Amino acid sequence: MRLLHRRVIEVAFHVEDHLEPLARLMHKYATVPMSLADACLVRMAEVLPGSTVLTLDRDFRLYRKSGRQVLPVIMPEDL
């Protein structure tokens, strides 16, 4: 949070710009269930080529980006 307040890092993802894709993701993974936060991370991975999600949440092994593409993730067990 300090880095955000000092503007060292910036989160340039605006939920309102991605409402439909987020709703589709949350509907697709409703049985998991997918949270809005998870959907945002998957969507960011879709729009930011070459990105990888760092997470503790094993549900990310199930999620796919852009339909069927494996979502690159780093989990502590991978380190």
C-alpha cells in the first residue's frame, strides 16, 4: 500500500472497462466459485501479454484465459 500511496507502482486496471468479460468469467467458473478479484486477475492476464499471476489460490490451476489457454501462475509450491 505504501508503494501505491507514494505512486511507485500504479494499478492501471479499471473494472468498469471490463464488466462484460468479467461477468463471463464469473459465470463460467460459478461452480468454483470465482470471486471478482480472481476474475480481475484472469482478465489482466488476458490483456497483458506475457503476464504471470503470483497466487496462493489453487483455483488458478483451473482457470483459463481467452477461452482455453492455460493461465501462467507461480505458487509457493513452484518456488
